[in-house]
Amino acid sequence: MVKPDSNVTIIDVAREAGVSNSTVSRVVNNSELVKPETREKVLNAMMRLGYVVNQQARSLRGGRSQVVGVLVPDVGNSYIGEIIRGIDAELAANQYDLLLYTTHRRKTKESTHVATITRGLADGLLLLLPTNVQAYMESLQAQQFPHVLIDYQAVDNKWTSTIQSTNWQGAYDATQYLIELGHRRIGYVVGLREMQCSLDRLAGYRAALADYAIPFDPALVYYGDFYLPEGYDATTTLLQASPPPTAIFAANDLSALGVMEAIRSHGLSIPNDISVIGFDDIPDAAQFHPSLTTVRQPLEDMGRLAVRTLLKRLANPDLHGERVELPTELIVRNSCKSVNHK
């Protein structure tokens, strides 16, 4: 992402986007009179140029910038897109603008962006799947800068709020569902190890196996990164186990799509040869072939609730942080099938 540049003006953005100055102004002020495709064009121009809103002018509206910084790993998948959708809708309903930064999972970039945002660019900060919290949490706490972590473990200080889903329970339910279909050799594709949601889902998977007296087999666990290529590579590896799995549970739907591609590339059928289950229920999950059984996270609601939690803190600076877990739900579609043991 381009470094923010306070010298870039609305005129520069208008020229870059090929629109009028007034159109840029409407986008900055979140006017509903702008067509979605025009808004996207202007926002992209702002990001390319590093445009930042004039905070002194904005603060005349009531002592605040009316901007919330949002830090995400990337914008290339539906999981993040659905959470941003909820954030954006809730901010707009409360007359706040969104300032989006991407980290591409680079820890130094993450801490640099946090430092930039907290130097007056925004009133508060939302962090989605952060990986380097330890580098700046002390600073956020010292400043009592309002912030909320999304899909992250609880942090041991009174100023931090966290919003997540029941990751452990969701993974337990998915594994239990496969076990009750008769599966005993269940492969698991883990997400990034440094993310607590990955560890919680792995723990849920292991707990379900233990409750059904199924031994945990490390050969059936592959540590991935939440992306499609690793889901594909994981499946290629898992299929070499002896005996191979009859079902594979992926820690997110994007990995599950990679799992499905790999199964087909090996000449196998879903679910006749191998059952597949995912996690998230991104919008595309129902369109996969076959449609994907998965664990639904209320992604848009997570984004909306994170904003509401942050705005409560802005209204009451002495309010302590809170931890909220939203329930997951198993969504049964066509990618899983029962097996018979002879």
C-alpha cells in the first residue's frame, strides 16, 4: 500500500480517478448519491495516491476525525470481504468513514500501519486477524487508543476488546458430524499456526476424536496457511497416508476448495471417495461443486459488532474492553457422505 501523503488533494484524486472534485468530496463524506462503480474508482485512486482526509477540517464536525482505521491481511478472499462489508455498513450508518490498510501478513508492516493510524489519522482501530499484536499492544494500552481485535484470542489487558466466533465448538461439531457419518480416518488441514483461531479449531478437532475414542494421528494433520494452494498441497500429502483419509476437514473454505481440486486431480470423487468439510461459509461455498458442507461463521455480524463495540468505547473512554464470541453453525450440503466399515 502507498504511504499516506498529506500533500495529496481532492483535486489530485479527481484527476487520477477521472471524476469531478465534487464527486471525490461526496465519496469522502460517504454520500449515497455516488454510484458503487464510481465510488470504487475513487477509493482505488485514493489508495494509489496515498490520500488522507484533512483531519483539521473534519474535526470541526465535533472534535473527531469521524474515521476508523481497519487493518486486514489482504482483500483477496471472501472471508475478509464479508467482515469488511459488515464494518463498512455499520460505520456508514454512524457517519464514520473507513480507512483501510493491508498488511499482506508482514509483521513489520502491521506495526508500522498501527503507528501511522494512531497518530491522528483515525479515532479508533479495528484489527482483523492480526499476527504481531505484541509489538504494539503496550503502546495502544498506554495511549488508551480505542481498538478491537477481530478473530483473535483474548488479550490480557482491560482496554482491549475481542470479537470472534466459537472456533473450538465449530471444529468440534464438524469433526463430530464426520465421525457420526462413520469416518474414522479424518484428515485435517490447519490454518496458520500463529493464529489462535487455528489452534482453537485444531483443539476442537482433537477433542471430538478423543470423545469418540479415535486415536489422534499426526500423519493426518497438515499445517497450512488458509490459502487454496496449501489446501491442494495438503491433500496431496494426506492422500499418501496409510491408509488414506476417508474425509478431510479444512480450517477454512478457501483451503477446502484447494482440497477439492486436489481430490479431483487424483481421479477421486467427492463425496463418494472422500468427504470434504470447510469452515466460514463464504458466499461461494454453496456454489462449489459439489456444494460445500461447512461451519458458518456470522462474518458480516462480526464486522458490525466490532464497530458497535468500538463506538461504545469512543462514547465512553473509561469503558473496559469486552470479549464476545458469536455462535457458529454447521451447514450441511453435498460434499460429505457416510461410510460403511466392513
